[in-house]
Amino acid sequence: MGRFEKILQKVLSGRQDTCIGFSETISLLQNLGFSLRIKGSHHIFFCDGIDEIINIQPDGSQAKPYQVKQIRELIVRYHLEENHE
């Protein structure tokens, strides 16, 4: 299992939302096909075919748990994990 798959599984499990690194979150979203725009500390992700945008900010070196939950819900809603299995 590669690094991407490990990060994806951590996010999808929902048990480690407080332990997801911010850089891991960025890497995950980019590997899922999202484009990134940065404005200050806000990292804004968008993707063709997905109406919502994802706006995340770091909490030290970690991703904010509520934002990890939002990412998980988006991955599940749009079945993004199926494209990378």
C-alpha cells in the first residue's frame, strides 16, 4: 500500500481526524484531482464536476479535524475513492 492509499484510508476511517498532517491533506486532495489556489493561510481546492470547494487552513502542522470530516464526506458523496483503488 502506497503513501496515497494510507492517507486515504486514514481519512476514510474517521478514527484519526486529529492526527492527519496538513501536508498529507494537501497531497491527498491533489492526488484525487483537485486543483489548489492559496490565499493567505487558506488553501482552496476545486475540481471539475464537483460543485463544492474545499477551504482548509493548517492548525500547526495538522489539518483541522472538522475539515478532515468535510473532506471525508466529499470523498464519499462523490465516490472519489473508487477512482483510485
